[in-house]
Amino acid sequence: MFIFIGKVLYSLVWLFLVFNLIYPYPHPANVVANIGLIAFIVTHGLQAWMLHSTMTNQEKQQDKFKVLRLFLFGVFESLSWKDKK
């Protein structure tokens, strides 16, 4: 349940940050949202890149969206892998 709530909250944060690109918030808030978006893209991008670089070709074919889910949900996706095992 904790992991599901975390994924929902991450989705809401992504929505909040991307919404700022479409309809910018007032001045101090849009700067903070842009910095947050950059931080999210960099940290989650590094996580996804590290996962992709350590996966074998067979693993990549078995689960094609694993890297995307890690990029979107970050640590909560990796915690869900632990629960599945």
C-alpha cells in the first residue's frame, strides 16, 4: 500500500511540474518548479540510465517498460521489485 501511495504522489508531482511548462506559475513558484523538474529529470534519468546499462538483452526484451517505470516512479518502482521477490 505504501508503494502504491508513493507512486500516486510521484505522479502528482510530475503532473505539477509539467503543468508549469504549459501554464507557468507566478514568478517565484515557476523558478522553483523549473528547478524541481530539472532535478527530477537528472536524478531519475541517472537511475534509468544505470538500470538500462546493467540489463542484459534478454532482460530488455522481457520487460520493455521497466526503465520507463523507474524513470517515472524512481525509488518506489525499485521498492516494488523487492516486494515482488
